[in-house]
Amino acid sequence: MLKEVPNNQHMNMSLRQVARRAGVSLGTVSNVINHPELVSPAKREAVLKVLKESDFIHGMPKFKSASVAFKTLGIMIPTLTNPFYVDMSNGFQAEAAATGYGVLICSMDEDKEMQEFYASLLLERNTAGVLVSPIDQRDKYLDKLAARDIPVVLHGPSQTARDMCSISGNHHRGGEMGVQHLYDLGHRSIAWVTLTDRFPQIVAREAGVVAAAERLGMQLKMVCIPKINAAQGESAVDKILELDTQPTAVFCANDYTAIGVICGLSARGIKTPDDISVLGYDGISSISSSILPLSTVSQPVEQLGRQAAKFLIEEITSSDNHTHKNIVFEPELIARATTARPRLRLV
């Protein structure tokens, strides 16, 4: 999903729906928008017809020339259904707007194919700089942006030799902190709810979780889900309850999943934290004030977005003197209502 801010125009149809309706692949839709000369006339006409009918083109920003420089920044994020990325995008947008930049928000729906598509789209729109929260840092889309000298800030652990700025939380440390918190409460058997295909940030968190559990002699069980969201968190409860050793606490890879786990436990008559403690990760602002305030390993989410925008604008305005930087923000353990000392074990 592409969202332009502040004009607040929304597409009536997703790119994937355009492809399905036109009877072509997502790559063909991308080529029609970016490189129409590569598409056969019949397919090009079919895609353009759907784009016009869906008002897709009306929702796109209009440009006089590809050579014109625009004060627009892009942000590529895995999803907008996760409030973490909403909070980070808000911080990014606020900092950009304060300096006179508009923002194009590209939500990749946790799909690696969409990374390539949106990178090409931002290139064609002559975007001045891009914040990328990658699903995979190894994809060629980063090379495309670098080849055009478009400044890029990476969000996540610096696991690349690429010469660019990055912002990150100390995810390894955050994973350790979460396990230590549960250990200090008296828990000795915990479940870690994580992604099947892990983002770089999740990989780093998990490394911290595993290291702390081994150091403390805790029993750790992995529960993998295809996406880390509330619905998948709720569905993970059956997997948790089927473990051969019942954990007394669940540590989730993000807050959104933790809320789903709590709902799933409640639907089965299991109370949080009386029966099972639940710990999240991220510190999403909208969850801190919920009916059952969530214990979490918190990141300064909006600050991450603001710092990324600062890095981009600094590189755009002083490219000759710019030095690439990496800032790592330290996490904070916030104990609220969803974690407590273990009580009676479930049978």
C-alpha cells in the first residue's frame, strides 16, 4: 500500500488486486508504471484499463519531469497494520514536515517482492531519500537506490557492508532484558513466540533471548508463526498449550502479538498474569494504556523515525561533507500488569 502524506490520498485498490484483475503478474504492473516499453501492448492496455477504473493513477502524485528534484522522502516499512510502524512513521513524518519535506509511505505487506516494486516506484518518483525497514537487506533494491545516489537510512541491525546510515534498537540486549525480567519474577520455563521467516530485528532479539535463557538455565520453547500480529498471536495459543512442558510465561517478538496471545488465553479461560505471564516487545504507545497494560521491552519508536529523517535531510543538504552514522537506541524494560510471579501451574 502506498500512502502519500500530507495530501492523504488513498488508492481504492491494492497493486496485487490490480494485477489479479488485469490477469498479469505483479512485476508486469510494476513495469507498466515504471518501464512500459518492456510490456506488450495488449498487457499494457489491460493494466492501464484497470488502473484507470480503480482511480489508482488519480491517487499517484503528479510529476512534470523525472529530472525535477522534489522535496519528498520515502519510507518503506513491512506493514502498517502493526502500530509500531505507525508510530515510527509518525515520528519520521513530523521531522520531515518540520523541514519542509513531504513523505510517501510504502507498506510492503511483509512481502519481499514488494520491496523491489516500491524501490523502483520511489526511484521513478525522484524521491530525495528513503528510510527502509527491510524484510531482507540482501535484495537488489538497495543497490538500485545506491546506484542513483539516493540517500538511504536502514532501520534495523547493521548487518550489511553497505555504506549508509542506520538506526536501530539494541535488540540483542532487549531480548536478554526480557528473559532476565521473567527469571527475576521466578519463571523457569518460557515460550518465545516469533516469526517463521525472521526480520533482522527479530533475529537479533531471538539471539538475546536464547543467550539469556542458556546463561540462566531456563527452559525455552520456540513457537513460530507466519506473521507477528494479533490474529497470529491468538492462534499461537494452541501451540503454546500443546507444548510438552507448560511454560509459566510467554515472551512475544512484538507487542501486537502479545495482545493476541492474551486474548487467546482469555478465550480459553486462562488468566494473564495469574496463570501465564505475557511480555511484549516494542513499547507501542496505544497499548500502554489498554485495559490490561502490557509489560514490554520498550524502544523509543517515534524517536527512531525522527532520527532517520534527520539523517536523510542532513545527507541531502550536505552530501559533500556527510559522514554515515549508526545510532543504536537502548531498550527499557517496562513492567506493567501482564507479568507477575508464577502461581499455580496449568494442568
